[in-house]
Amino acid sequence: MVGQAQRKRSAEALGAVSMAVLLAGSVPMARAGEAPAPAAKANEGHPKPIYHLELKIRSCQAELRLNGFPLISKSAQSDTFVSIAPPINPYLTGKRNTVEIEIRPAVRSDGAEVPLTNADFEMEVREYQKGGIVEPGGGTPVTEFSMPASVRKQLEGGKKLKLPLKFTHTFVNGGGIDFSAELLDAPPFTDRKAVFDYAMHLRDLMAKGDVDGLMVEYEPKAHVWVAAFGKSYQQMAKSSREGLVEFIRGKPELDFGLADLDLRPWCGGRLWQLSRRAGKGEFVRTADGRSRLTLFVGLRSGKLRVIR
């Protein structure tokens, strides 16, 4: 649960947190059939508004996708609302944003399902300017959406509905932030073996402690974050290297092979999530479990690279 004190931080700081483990490099050019690379240089040094999507749920398990990207997975086992409000700039598509929410019964530690009788959700998107305070009611409202009253009434009455419950909502964002070319319009990447091989390549770079090699692979993600937040490229390059060095110092657990991977296509197959079968969506974690790496890859200049 995200408490008020935890959420009461500046939008600028939250934008910086979102850009962990980035890197510098030349501007990548997209080939025919690929999504065009974001124009990072044009956005550098021009701060963008920061958008946050807040989801509040009770008595259910919720999965939320923004433009096909798996943004939130949250469980609430009681009648008290719990919330989460991540920044969403890198997943926005201008005038074509679509939110998809799936609701299922939450599962308790003993394996029992929580009845959906009191299940509910509320969602809103807010826009914050640089230095703005991220708190309930702060910023500028962009859109809001909640479980339809008719559905709540049926659940309260104990009616059995087809699961998962599915809801869709659309909205428009401003700030010149639009990644529709790669999240919505790019052709899907279907070579699953190539994704497996690329995952092993990233594992091997980590095993060698090759920070320079890893930064090359992360280059497209850096351009996305510059386009999304308008941050200084030099600032991101410095924090990127420091983040990668610190992660490798934490002795990431790399004793895994192809059979241990769980590859998941998102955004219509345009992005692939690299994750472990035994993990909770992460690709690699440090030995102490304090740092976890979640990676989404896609095509750039004819090669798979880290995109998100």
C-alpha cells in the first residue's frame, strides 16, 4: 500500500526514480518495419509534465495494462482500499491511450479465494508539473474511471459473473508525449528463439561485469526516458552507470538457463518481458533480494535491445 507520506514527494524526484539504470549513446535510427526511435535530442533539457496513474482496489486482484504494457498487478484481501500510483510517461500514446483492467478474486496465503462481494476499483490519471507535490488531490486531473455501479450491485448480490471481469477506458494526454509508434503501430516481433538468446546474452554480460556492454544494450531505453521526461542526457548517463555498477556489486543471481526463463509478449508482441519462472516478473535479482531487474526488449536498428 502506498501511504500518503510515501507518495508526498516531488514529481521531479519521482521522474528521476523512474529513470533508474539508464545510459548514454548515439541516437538510434529505426529500420523499415520498426518503430521510429524517440527523438531524444529534441527533448533533452525540456522538462515534460509527469503523469501518474493511481489505482485503488479492495477485495480483489487487479491487473492493469496501459496501451498493452503490464503496468500494475495488485492484490487487496480486505475491504480497505489499497493504492498504487506509478509515473506513466514512458507508456503514453498521446490521443490513443487505452487502459485495460482485469479483476479476479484475491488469494489468501492459505490458498482460499477472497469473495468478490465487496470488490471495487477506482482509477485516475493526474498531470504534475516539475516540482509539483504528488499527493491525493494534487496536480491536474486528466481522467478517472471506476467499476460501474451495475457491476458492483451484481457482485454485492452474490451473482456469479464470468471471470476475469474486464473493463476498458480511453483518455488523451498532452505534453507532446506519444509513444504510439512503438507501442501501438510497430509490427510484432515473433522470433521467440531470438528473445531467448538475447536474454542469455544479457546474463553473460552481467556475469562478466561488463558495464560498458550493458550500457550499449540499454541505449534505446535511455532515449525513451529522455523523450518521456526531458531530462539531461549527461545526468542520465552518469546515474545509469552508477546504477549498473551497484547492481553488479550486489552479486546478481545468474545461475539459470533457457529452461528457467518465462518470456512474455506485450503490446501486441512489440515488446517482450524477460522474466524467470521462479520469480515475480523480474529477470535477475541480487543475492540479498534487495535489487530486482525487470526488462522489456524490442527491435532497434535490426537488433533486440532493452526498450523499457
